[in-house]
Amino acid sequence: MNILLIIIIVVAIVLAIVGGMGQALSWLLWVALIVGVIALIALLFRLISGSRRT
């Protein structure tokens, strides 16, 4: 899961460099929202899985 997040961040940086600053900021905001939601889901999944195992 961490490797996927790193790949998404690298793609966002590449888009920031290639796409121009105005469009890049918009892309980075969307990518940040998506990464935040994925991280929240992963955290909740780990908490739920951990509580089941104990």
C-alpha cells in the first residue's frame, strides 16, 4: 500500500512539473484528497483487522 502511495505522489510531482503551476496545483489538490481518502481507508481497515485478531 505504501508503494502505491509513493507512486501516486511521484506522478503528482511529474504533473506539477510538466503541466504548469496553475493546472498542477489543481491536480495536486485532487491527488492530495484522493491520497488522504485512501490513507484513511487503510487506517480504518488496519484498526478493524487488528481488533478482530485480538
